Amino acid sequence: MKTIDSLAELPALVGQELAVSDWMPVTQQQIDLFADATGDHQWIHVDPERAKSGPFGTTIAHGFLTLSLIPKMVESALEIRNQRMSVNYGLNRVRFPAPVPAGSRLRARVKLLECEPLPQDGMQIVWQVTVEREGGDKPVCVAESVTRRYG
């Protein structure tokens, strides 16, 4: 895990890959629970028998499930100390270049793209998060995640 002692250190790190998360499994149970939570029960996600004859040969995770795992992956890879609060502010560009078959393991590469001071000892940070699938030849998700952190 990469540790940064304070928000004040971030400007000097812009443009650098700061961390790589641990591998995280994506199970069919997670996919099914996500389908239940969102109401998206498309067969490509939740019907293993039908998915065998589909384009990927198995069920795949929802793109938004993959996207929702980013905060946990970043948290497992990067600690910024001496802050009192962190909130998701939004996303910029998001793409899903490759599917996530059920049973895959994912990890995130975290690059600092921008940081801008905010009032009340805050910092708006733009991270480029590239989510990789173990054994995959291209990313499964590339997103610019915008957070606001306060010291």
C-alpha cells in the first residue's frame, strides 16, 4: 500500500502512477446481488446456462458493478493520512474496453491526474483508475474518478 502523509504532498505527484491494488474476485453471487439491487437481470449477467452460448461463453459482470468496485480497490492500494473526510464528487470519462467474466480477479492501477485546492483545507483530485483482469490483454474499465478530500 502506498501511504501519503497529507494532501499537501499531492501536487508534486501529479502525472505519476501511485499505487496498484490487490486482486479482488468477482463472483457470480456478487453479480446476482448487483442485479437484484439495480433491477438489471439481463441474461448475460444472471443466466449461466444461456450465457454459455452467448458472445463471452459465460456470464459477465455489469459494467457498473465493475465501476462500483473502484473505491474499494483504491482504498486497498492508497492511504492519504491526516484527512478528516473524503467524498466521491463524480466521474469524468468512463469506458469498459473488455468484459469481466464471472470468477475473474480484478485490480486497479491508480494514477494522479490533477489536484486543485478547495476551501476549508480541501483538495479536488482526479484519479485515472485502470481496472485490469488477471490474464486479460486489455483493461476492463478505465475511469477518471473525481474525489474531494479535506484535511
